[in-house]
Amino acid sequence: MFFVLFLQNILALNPRKQTHATLHSTAAKKQVKKQWKRNSDKNCSNCEKLENNFDDIKHTTLSERGALREAMRCLKCADAPCQKSCPTNLDIKSFITSIANKNYYGAAKMILSDNPLGLTCGMVCPTSDLCVGGCNLYATEEGPINIGGLQQFATEVDQNRNANQSGSNR
């Protein structure tokens, strides 16, 4: 008897998941999805065309000084938990060291040799769940190293440098 009451109390705390599906109409689903689209009304005559328009790209918020300051905070851990938690296996410790030494080309080269989509990953990767979550400075007052921001900074600086070089050759 006691065991049955014990199980009922546990089941009351952890109710079972619904065994039946929830039905949503297609029209309702489309209405919900509409808020996430950049240009939801295709037949809009006075809407601006968004084809090849990438104005909403969020460029890095780190200045050179901010990136250097952030890179100098890195402890360069021997076991590098940030590196172990990175799904693309970036050599995080090395590229942060390169940024700290003002070698932005070397940092970008390290990033892009491990991951050809380094700039994109710096923008969209959920670093707080991955590499930044593994940073040993996570519990400090200043917080963990902004690894995604540093990655984005290095690749943007390299991209701008390459754009300037190709523009000067013409």
C-alpha cells in the first residue's frame, strides 16, 4: 500500500507526456511563420526588394582595442576546455594568442584553415553553449572570453585587408 502511494506521488510530480498529437491547421502555421520572414508578402508592390540585400548582417562589435583587451584576458589553458567543446575543432588558444600579438592575418589563417566558414560561424554559432561555456573564466566577474566576437573580428579584418588589396591592384 505504501509503495502504491509512493508511486502515485511521484507520478503526480512528473505527469506523463501527452500521448496524442496536437492538430494545427496549415493556415495557422503559415500565419505563425510569417512573422519570421524578411519579406512576408511576395505580392507587395511598394515593398523594397530584399534579393542580394544583406544590410541586416551584424558586424563585429569589437574594436581593435576591445579585441586586444579580450585576447589578453585569455589564460591560454593547457587543457583548453574551450577547444574541446568547439564542434569545428578550431585551435582557439592559438588564434587568440595571434590576436593578442596583433597578428590578425595569422589568426584568420588559423580559423579559416580549420573552418572555411569562419566568419559565418563567428556570427551564428551559439558560443555560449559551446566554447564560451567551456571557458575557465566563465565564473569570473568579467565573464568568459568572447570567442565568437574574436573569431568574427579576425576574419572581418582579414576580409577587409583582402578587399583593399584587390581594389588597389586595378
